[in-house]
Amino acid sequence: MTDIERIYELRKLLDRYNYEYYVLNASTVSDAEFDRLMQELMLLEKAHPEIDSSSSPTKRVGGAVQEQFEKITHKRLMLSLANAFNEDDLRDFDQKIKEAVNLSKIQYVCELKIDGLAMAVEYNAGKINYGATRGDGTTGEVVTDNVKTISVIPLNVEEKRVFEVRGEVYMSKKVLEDLNKKREEKGETLLANARNAAAGSIRQLNSAITASRRLDNFMYYLVNASDFGLHYHHEAMEWMKKEGFCVNPHYRICNGIDEVLNYIQEYTEKRPSLGYDIDGIVIKVDDMSLYDVIGYTAKTPKWAIAYKFPPEEVVTKLKDIIFTVGRTGKITPNAVLEPVRVAGSLVQRATLHNEDFVLDKGIMIGDYVVLRKAGDVIPEVVKPVIERRNGTERPFVMAKVCPICGSELVRSGDEAAHYCHNDNCAKRNIEKIIHFASRNAMNIDGLGDKIIENFYNLGVLKTIPDLYNLKDYEEQIVALDGFGHKSFNHILSSLEKSKDNSLEKLLFGLGIKEVGEKGAKILAKHYGSLEALNNASEDDLMRIKDIGPIAAKHIVEYFKDEENQNNIFYLKMAGLNFDYINSAGSIDREHPFYDKTIVLTGGLDSMSRNEAQKILEDEFGAHCSSSVSKKTDYVIAGTDAGSKLDKAIKLGVKVLNEEEFLTLINRNALD
């Protein structure tokens, strides 16, 4: 057998073994044998580059490094799903469908809603053409090289016609656990949950990193199923399985809504035992010929819905309460918990907010407490389990002094919080720098929390302006354990890039009390420069919509402080931009939308709601809100506007349809 013949033989063998192992959960060869064959193929392909193939099993290992991700417009929109939260919502969904198609009973397919990242993969001539993220539903990012590293996504299929499959890329609980163990050993920040880990892994510029993350995939939708004579969704699922795709085995055909509810109950109970995270159940009408009859909104299909699980609650022991110091000096009590998995991630700490929160809930050290994740994201202590107390519990006592510098704490008269007022408190200064460098502020990549703390302890970083002098300490920094010239140069590059940020990023990064991201953007737009804001009075500030008297007071006090003025001076000397950069051009202050509060509701045909909001805020200086009130100036109502439109009419708020909105912003009206 020639080398070329052996290459083709090995590719076929390894494709089969991959399918057996990852899709069928079985294997006819040992891991050692598989690895030996893979190594043999890699060596042969290296010796014969003339038959290189993008669909070879060796491409799974990754290695391609992309400067940036190419954008792609989806041939068919990747719509999101409407949500149901209870039985009434589901029965209402069922009733509307029955009325739309004039049937007394509907056949559904129920599937587990995998908590991962939506992905579209197109095949042509039996090979992957591209893989792309969902993005905003219209435009996604091409991540083909990274998709090819996912072992359950076949590189080759029997079907030669063009087709597109969609599914969820995810990380299993076991892989996340193993990955976090390795990161902990290296002193790296732990990944919060499997969903975030999967999303971050698929968007790595270096596909070798993606490959190392051992991502997984379930396909759940064949976009052009009718091209293959398929009439039911469950037939499309079986078709995908036959082509070698991994389809979640727990999907089920349900006759009527009662069987759907039974399925939901079953998997609500089974959820903790699964090897991957799910955050709900997807219910789809099985008969695909009914889809166009049932219809679509601008963002969701009406023939499918996602039932979302209520927040998962678990019970664990509160071992201790410790105190942390924030950048403003705020002291926060935190629960130290027996490690417990909740809503997809291992939780060991949870904020207890302030003294009143702990006392109002009657929490004691040593209590068993009910824990959940607010919005399935932030760990939250709900209440103590009083009936499990055994007399060993200790009452909570609020700290009297700062746990870092020992300064006496002061409780603010109009707040429930206690503060350390020592401007030289090390922890306060570290937190200020961490905030300044964070993603939503100056976005200085490479400067994580632990690195900033290490630099602070090394003595090369004591204040925010010191960040821009780090170039003078290369010798000390590269000598740190786990650091090197490459990491150091990456930080310098990120620092240089941050100098060009628009004013709102700098304002948020400075950490002015009561000025969040939204407030920073409002101030940057209104004043245009830091110098103009520096000279503003409290009365001037309070004339701005959404800037109240408390925020105005803190802003003026910030700029009166001598140390803050020194920091601003040194940042200016370092070359930071102090002006508002409006990519859309100057704001038209004479426009009827200027400084008005606007609510967008329903679906727009000409653009997404996010795009419309960006136009309103960046080009016309409007303030977009999520709720309608008497203070709302305009409601822009698209299709299926719903309750917000009803409330606007009731309150007498001016309502614009999409054509009127486009005319006012001087865009082409709808055909």
C-alpha cells in the first residue's frame, strides 16, 4: 500500500472511530490505538502536503490563528424563541396554534434546551462550507476553523447537496470541572459556567485553544428540510442522525399539550443528573407544513416556544461571613458556602449586600441556607433554613473596622452600606484600578484582577495613571512567575489602544460615584469633553435628563478633589483621549428626538431594535427606555407591539409607526 492510499484509509478509519465514540457513545478501538493512528496520519500528511484536505480528521486539533472573524449574513434568519414560564403560558401557546390551523390537537416535539451557543453549519459537496455564530440573528461571525475542532460535528457527510444544520455548541459539566482544576493550579481565573466557557472557547482566535477546550454539540434544526422531502421535524432529526450528526437522544413526540407538560415535569426532575446544563425545554410543532400558516413575528417563530425553568434552588451550609472592600470603600459582607452546584456552576461565595440585608433575613453563621442564582447568573442567598438549626449557629456582627487597613468604618446616613474612608487603603486602590481596566470601562486586555494585585504588591502600580508607566518596569514584571515578554508586550499594546477610547469609557473607568455606564454616556454626549464636564455646576448637571441631584453632587465633588485632578492631569499627559467620539457624526440637537425618552416595542422590518436604539442615541441624542411611563415622549411601535403600545395609548404618549420613524430619521421608508 502506498503512502497516499494509507492516508485515505486512515482518514476513513478515524472518521468512523470519531463517529462511534462521540455520536454513538461506543468505540471499537482503544484510546491508545486511536492516538497511534492519528499520529501516523499526521506524519504521512506532513510528508505529502499535495493532498492536504480541510476535512481530514487531523484538522480537529486546531492551530489556525485568525486576526479577526469575518462576518456573514445568514441565508435565513436565526430567530430566537418566545418564552413561557408556567402552564398558563404553554396552554395559551397551544390554544393560539390550534386556532391558527383549525385543529383540536397538535403534535409537538419536545427537546431539552441546551445552555450553550447557537451555531449554524452549512455543507456543500459533502464537506463543511462554513460554520457561523448566531450573532444578532441576521449577521454572525464565521468560526469555521473552530467548528472543525468539535469532534461530534462531522467534517464529511454522505449528502452532497447543499444544506444547513443548526444546533448548540456546549461544554459538558465534567469538562468544565477538569478545565477549572487546571486553571486553579495555574492561578488563573476560573470559568464561571459551562455556557460562558463554551461561548468564549468558540470565539478564540487560535483554533488550537478551541480544540483544547473539548467542546460538544447537539444539532436540532435542518434549515432546508423540505428540499429532502421531509415533512415533520422529528423526521429531520432522524435524517441528521443518519448523516452523522449528534442529536440529543431525549427529544420526544408529544400528542397534545398535556403530554408536553408531563415531559417538562419529567426533565425538571432529571435536570441535575444530566452531564450538561439545560435551562429549559423547547416545544415545536412537528408538522413543518403548518409553519407558514402559524406564522412568525419579527424575531420569533409562532410555531415554537421555550419553556424556561424557574430559578434552581439548593440548600447548602453558610460556613462563615467575610468582608470585602470595593473601589468606593464600600464594605460588603459575603457568605462563605459549602461548595454546591447551582444552575450550571459551582458556587462557594455569595454577596450578602449589607448589614440590613443579613439582619432582615435573620441569617446566622453556621445556618443552612437556600441558595439560587438571580436570573440564573448571580448567586443569591434567599433565606436560612431555620428548622435545621442545632444551637451551634452564631449571630452576624457587622465589621467595625476595614478588614484591610483597620480604619474605622462609617455608615452613610442615607444608605445601608458601611464605608472605609481611608484614601490610602490598599484594597480600595486595587479595586479602583481593576474597575478602570475592566471590559466595560477602558477594556485593557491582559490585566486581570490577580495580575493587577500582583503589580500593586510589586510596587509598580499604585494609582490609575501608573498603568501608563508600566513600560518602565519591564525587567521587574517579566521576572514574575508565569509572566514573560509576550504577556508584557500584549499589556502594553492594550494600554496604547485604550488611549483612543471615547470619553464615556474613561468617565465610567474613573469610578465617579453614582455614574454608571449609561450615565457616563449621557454625560459624554452632553458635554463632549472632560474639560466641559469638569467645569459643570450641580444646577447644570441636574438639567440633564437622567442625572439626578445625588449623581450631580458626587460628580461635582469628584472634580473638586485635588487627588482626582492630579490623576486626570497625568492621564492627559499620558495621551488619553478626553473627548466624546461619535462614530455616527455630530448629534443634531434641533431634531425632535433630541433629549427625548423613547421606547421601542414590537419588531421592525428595516432594522433590529438594537440598531434603531443605536441610531436614536448616537445620532439624535435620545434616551431609550425599556418601559412606558408618563415621562415617555415617543413610542415607536413595530409589528406585534403588545402591552407597551396599549399603555402608550392609555397614557396619551405619541406613537410612531415604522414608516413615520424612518421618515423622521431620514432613512428610506418601507416599500
